[in-house]
Amino acid sequence: MNDKKFYLKPNVVLEPLVDKWYAWSHLVSPATGAMNIVGRHLQIMESYLSAPSIHAEAVRNAKMRGGPFMDFGGTRVEEVNTLRTQTIQNNEKVIQLAHAIKELDKLLAAEAKGYGLETLYEKVPPLLKGYVELYYDRSNNPGFRFFESLLYKSEYYKKDMQSIALWITNNDERPFCLSTPRLDEPWVLHLDIPFDHKGIDELAKMKRAPQSLDYIKSLLGVNAAQDALFETFFTEAPPPVYRRYTGDKIRMRYFGHACILIETKEVSILVDPLISYYGYHSDVQHFSDVDLPDVIDYVLITHNHQDHILFETLLPLRHKIKNLIVPRTNSGKLEDPDLKLMFNHVGFHNVIAIDEMETICFEDATITGLPFMGEHSDLNILTKSCYLVQIGMFKLIFLADSRISESALYKHIYKQVGKVDVLFIGMECDGAPLSWLYGPLITKKLPRDMDGSRRLAGSDCGKGLSLVDIFRPRELYVYAMGQEPWLEFISSIKYTDDSNPIVQSNKLVNICRDRGMIAERLFGEKELLYEKQATLIEV
């Protein structure tokens, strides 16, 4: 037995996968997972097998970035074919679930005409019986909801589809996560363990606390064939020592995209964790996981999109997080899975679901859930929340990707919360169309112009300015723009100076500066200190 202890290298990627595709929340929830396997993965693989050269050409075209094209340069056709065959063979019940959901949609469209629904239960596809409730909305449009907690206990939630890929990286380059599966590579080690496996926590702890290799190998089930590669992921060199903030002020650190760390000497709050973990040289100055505290009191999740819920960040942080706060929902709707349920089933047992205008109090600080408008292609998504964080008298408001379609809402909110000191708003104001993210969940294909009119878009200058006029912050920060290079494989965004979100955010920042405010579009990293006893400026 070798008792020598090692650290996990800072540039080891811990990449969660579902069925060999990059794991995001819609692949974990059973119903959305089934629909994405059929409506996204199988379709992309079949398209690639029929015309690999077209995919190779599309990937080279900047205008096609983020589209349903595999990034294998037209090669590896046999491996993709094998993955497709394995997907069909190993996920028979899951695929049948997706077909049953589409069948139920068609049944309701054809036969639910405003009369009583009880007789239709006899016609519900057998796979869905006992898992759905049929209903009408107030306009007599039929629909159904899942008893989602039962789906997680059924054969449709397959933890054996989950795995972890470990590899060493020296840059930010990766294929777009929604369109390219992770095929076997000689430098990548695949661990067939589910996301709730305690070995993930123990491995992540080794970033700061050394452990014996025999212990972690045994826990993760590393076999003899994997042993040599696995050992390359470790080092005897200790990481930089984390210096906990002990001052009397409030420290704000921007980690990129929508990720903000708020710290006092008593409490730490991390919003929408998406951390560039990896200790390699970058031309963009940025904080990494070495700049995170050993204990994170509260993690706040704003909404259920892949650039705000990143398992690659969250699973390694799981052992540090005392409380994970998510928007509350129990709608059972296919397009709106329950985040508390999902996080519970991937090993988080400290999840708090928060309602709109509900406040959580601790020490001398509070966290309040706020309404989140728009950015979901006009779908009735409930699982979204903005946040007001108040520490002492100091108020920060995080509006994520909200699109301020109706400013009157925020006037009502202002009456409850008053002026704020710092306002964060996302301004990715063009946004992808509905089908880009939610397409696999839609049974009836939308016309192109209708699809294009329903965007995953944040606010433009005019909408952002309406918030400034209402809340009168001292400082405004545009964030969640997806500009950082480590975001590109998730967001597919690459702006130029002429891109509308850049033009619109520049305009808003300049207007605010002309008014004497501090305003900036954040990029890379930023650190600020604030007094707890804020002196709000009367306007």
C-alpha cells in the first residue's frame, strides 16, 4: 500500500456526460432527456452519417456556429455509427417514452375538444399511464403534466447513462456541446459512475487536500487498464493557498458570464456558477476555482439553461456548497422540469426552492427571489428567478437574462424592495430561436418565421434603461454575454464590434456614464469592494 498523497492537477477536466453527450439539465430530467435523445442526438447522428462533409463545411462557417453539426471534420463515421447503434440498443425504453409523449400530444390535439377528459385516459399510451394528468387551460386548450417525481423512480431515469470523462486541457477549445458527442480518445479516461457518486466529491477535494492514489482509485473503480492514464492527472505540487476574505466590506468578484461571488467575512454567495477551473495560460485574466472559498454558503441558480446550470462546475463544487437555491416549480410540464428534483437526484441534498418575492434571512443579509420575465421564447416557464441580495443596507440585484417586455412589473417590484446600489443585467438581446434549445420538445414544427420571432433573448438598451430609471442604481454592470473564451463551447457566441448585443450594451453603458453612474460591460474578471452601509443617492 502506497500512502504517498497527491493533489489533482489544476488543468484536469471533470466532464459529466449523459450517453456520451455533454451533460446539461435537459439530459438529466427523464422526460426532457428522452426527447433530446430522439429529437437531437439521434437526428444529428443520422444527419452526420448521411452527409459528413456537409457537417465539416458547416462547422467551418462562423454563421453556422451553434447549429446541429458534428465537429469531427467529416471523419470518424464508423464511431458515430457505433454510438448511434448503442444509443438505440441501450435506451429502448427511453426512446419509447419520447415517442409516447409525441403520441399523447397528437391524441389531445385530435380528440380533446373541450369536453370531459376522463374517457381519454383509456387512450393514453401505455408507457405514460399513471405518469400524467390531462387538463384544459382556461381557453379550452388541452395539455398534460407529469408526476415528475415518479418518473425519477421509473425505468425512464437511467443512472447508468451518466458517466464522467477526465482529461487534461491546456486551452479553451472544445466542440459545441449540444451537437458533438464525446467519442473515445487516448488521453480521455471514462468513468462509468453516476453523478451522485461520492467519489466525485472526494476527487474534487483533492484540488486542495491531498489524498493517496490507492484510495481514490478504489473509490472510483479505476481498473488496471486505466491506471497509467489516471495517475497522470495528479501532482505532488500543492495549489496556491486560498486567502479567505476577512475584511469589513462586501467583496464582489466577477468570474465570467453570469457568475458572481459575493463575500463578507461572515458569508459567501455564488450566483450561477460557471467557473473556468483550469490552470493553463490564458490571454484573458480571470478568476478560477482557486479563488473560491472552502465553504460556499449559498449558490443561487437563476434559470434552467446550459450556460447557467453547468454540471462541470457544480459537481466538483458540491462538497463545498451548504445551500443550493433554485426557482420553485412543480408544474410537471415537459418544457419546465423541476430543478429541486433534478439536483436531489444528482447528489445535492441541500436544495432550497424559492418563490417569487420570498426572502431567506441569515446573519445581517437576505436573499429575495424576484420575478424573471422573458428569455424563454414565450413558453410558460416557471423555473426562473432573479435575485435581490441585501447585506446590511447594501443591495445588489441580479437579473440574469431577463427581457424587460413590461416595465410595469419592475415598478411593482420597486415598491417592495426600493432602490438598489448595483444592478446586473444580461444583454444578449438577439438570442437563438425557440427551436435551438426547445426544438426536441415541440411535437408540431413551427413555421420558420414564427420560430424566429420567439427568441432566447435578453434586454436591449431601451429595456435596460427602463430598469435604470426604475431602480436608480449607483452602478450598472452588463453581464451574462457569453463572451469569455471558455464559454464558447456552451454558448457558441462570438461577437464583433458590430454585433447588436455589443452595440446595445455599449449604448446603455454610455448613457449611464453620461448620467454620472459607474457602468461597465464585464469581461474576464472584476473585483470591487463595497461598504455595507450604503448611502443611496436620491434622484
